Amino acid sequence: MTKVRAAITGIAAMVPPYILTNKELEMMVDTSDEWITTRTGIKERHILKGDGLGTSEMGSAAVKELLKKTGTSPDEIDLLICATVTPDMIFPATANIISNKAGIKNAFSFDMNAACSGFLFAVATGSKYIESGTSKKVIIVGADKMSSITDYTNRDTCVLFGDAGGAILLEPATDDCGIMDSILLADGSGQPYLHMKAGGSSRPPSHETIDGKEHFVYQEGQAVFKFAVTKMADISAEIMGRNNLTGEDIAWLVPHQANLRIIEATARRMGIGKNKVMINIERYGNTTTATIPLCLWEWEHKLKKGDNIILAAFGGGFTWGSIWVKWAYDS
Ligand code: UT7
């Protein structure tokens, strides 16, 4: 019996209109465009403004666009997974809220939290439902309103993050394309270096946690950098090695966009020229689970059926992963 693969058959994204530039940040904290650009590669990021608007606002907009673009009825969707670290609320799952907003009524849906690797974890999980024959149409959303957990008085983190949402459709592949292989890993001993201190069950919100600014991203940048630069490169090299792929075989590397220096190190290790690396960090910053779908969305018009694409990410947890995709359509 031939193996059924899951193919990406469509992609859409939503980027909120407001742009927060390095110049504006210079007026908010002690930083400079020069520091931000040379250390991170970021020039600007988009911020979702508006009372009561959360991650589902961007996720549902991306899903509605995806359904329209692919000519899919909401009733046809079997499963929707939302990768996010900034759910609208602790429960119910943002995936449920997105499904409701997009008119998806015949599906089950749940959230997945693997921080910046969340989109990859969700793609790998969604693929299994297709491969097993359980589901025929699966939507994977990567959406984060990072501005909701960013302290705009802390220069260590406020220059890094932005808001966005992306969504892809997975369907059974009709030929030898689709999600070919994936490697996912996690190491919980990384928790001290990248986390949000309060708001969960171990430290519920209180006056003390608010006063202590514990509801924001906390990151020890250098420690995370060291892990990220090694692990993202290692896992990308590993997925290529075990599938006998060389840099020549790869059409595109799609790396998580946390820092231009990490992206460049990963590409070097894989033997891939910068012209084959999707990089848009300068315009969006680190949108956590949305970075990879945002890249695929922006580059979709250049992708050709059969292109070998490596998706790679590293994030809080620590979590990291790589996925080898054979692109399934000419756009
Ligand atoms: O997406 C999830 C995974 N996350 C990552 O992969 C992020 C990994 N880490 C990084 O990308 C980098 O560590 C950062 C971009 C976060 C920081 O860059 P760095 O080169 O590691 O800088 P640093 O933290 O070592 O700070 C160097 C100096 C410090 O000053 P002193 O102690 O040398 O006087 C910081 O206080 O830069 C200072 N600094 C800033 N200066 C101007 C930190 N943030 C800023 C800022 N503007 N925004």
C-alpha cells in the first residue's frame, strides 16, 4: 500500500496595518536603529491595535482568506490546529474561537504551544491525521499577538517582537509531494532562559505579579542565542543528511525569524546560499508561530511544484524542529 502524504495546498496570512518602526522605539526606550539592525536584522514590526482584539482576530482573517483562496467551504474542514503562545484567553482554545469566526462547524480544533516551533509541531501533528486517513482537510494556523506580552519599557525584548497570523491547508497528496519528513525535539531544562513568569497555574495573576511585570516575555538573550544557533543548524543538517539531500537539492530554507545572525549561521551549516533563504525579519520582527507561514505566504508566487523546502525553527521550551516539504503546486 502506498503511503498517503499530507500536502500543503494553500496558504494565507494576516498582518495588522500598524507599523512600529525602530525610529519610534528610539523614542520609547534607550535603543537605536543601528543597534537593532546590526544585532537582530529587524527594521520594523506590525502591531495589532484595537480594544478586545486578540490572536484569533489575525488567525481567523488568515483562515477566511485561505478558504476563499482555495475554494474550500468551511464545512469541509475536519480539523483546525492553532499554534500560539498568546491565546485569546487561557481557555477555551483559540483554535475554537478561530473556527467559530470562520464558520467552521464540522471540525474539531485545539491549540498547540511549542513557542516559536509551534507551527512546525502543528504541521507535523496535522499531517499525521491526513496520513492515517482520519482527516481530509486540515488547517494549521500560526498566530501570535506578541505585543500583548511585550514590555515596551524593556529594551531587551520590546525591539524583537511583532504580531501576525498565517494559515495553511493540508490535504492528501495526489503524487509524490507534501510533508516528506520531520524531526521535532524539546528540552524542558531551557525553561529558565525564555518564559513568561506569571499568569499560569504555578503563579496566578496577582497585584504582585502585575507590579513585578511578570506577565511579559522574559528572555536571557545570549543563552537562548547559543542554543538556537546550534540546534536550528544541527536539526536542519540532520534532516538533510538522513534524506540524502545536499544544499544543491534545496530550493528554499524557511527559517524561524528570530535573529538574522541565527538564520545566516543555519544557512551556512546547510551549504545553502543566501539567495535561497526566505528572510523577511526586517519587516515583521519575530512573530513567534507566524514567522514560517508569513515567509511561505510572501514567497508563494516563486514556489514551484517539486521544490524541496526545509522549514526550521527554535523556540522557548526549548523546542526545535525541521520539516522537509516537497512543494505540491505551481502558484
Ligand atoms: O524566537 C525564540 C528564540 N529566541 C531567539 O532565538 C533570540 C536569541 N537571542 C538573540 O537574538 C540575541 O541574544 C538578542 C537580539 C536578544 C540580543 O543580542 P545580543 O547580541 O545577545 O545582545 P546582549 O543581550 O548580549 O546585549 C549586549 C548589550 C548589553 O549592554 P552591555 O551589558 O554590553 O552594556 C545590553 O544591555 O546590548 C544592550 N542592549 C541594547 N542596547 C540597545 C540590549 N538590548 C538593547 C537594545 N538597544 N534594544
